[in-house]
Amino acid sequence: MARSLKKGPYTDPKLLKKLSKFGHGPNVVIKTWSRRSQITPEMIGYTFGVHNGKDFLPVNITEEMVGHRLGEFSPTRKFVKHGGKMQKELEMQAKEAEKAKAAAAPAAGAAAPAAKK
């Protein structure tokens, strides 16, 4: 359910304090656990380390992110892959194709210098 427009967007006050304390910079990461905080225009250009339950994932704030929540950009679940017999066959085919391509590349590279002589 959306937050009432008369209340305005919620941003954690501690996060706003940290924002005023830290400066812009490539190595400055502001760590936060406040995944529910909405991204405001003042946050553009900063890098936040958003906690996903295990560690802090760096999120660079851009103009398109304004209005979204910080937690949207730090997934809490890790997708491994779908399993099954068909998936294994597809992976084996991809590996074989990659091996064939790698074997063909050195052979073509060795033939080209010989042709120039």
C-alpha cells in the first residue's frame, strides 16, 4: 500500500544526517540498514552500501532512481539457476560450442601469419 501523499516520502532521519556529514567521492560509501527509505533528489551522485541481510551492496544513486526505495536495488535472495535435465543439456552444448570456438581461433591465428610470408 502506498504512503499518503500528504505525509510525503519517508527517508530515515539518521540517513539524512549521514548524507550531510559525508562528501561526494569515488571511495565514499555510506552504509545503511534503512532499506525502506525512499531515494530523494539530494541523494543523487552518492554511493550507499545497502544491507541485504548478509553484507552491504554498493548502490550508486542516479536520477532515474528518485522515488524508489533503497531496498529495491539490493536483492536479499540469490538466484542460482533453474535445474533439470534440459538445463544440463543446454549447458553441455554451450560448453562444447565454446571449446570448438576456442580451438578454431588459435588455428586461424597461426595460419594468418604463415600466409603473409
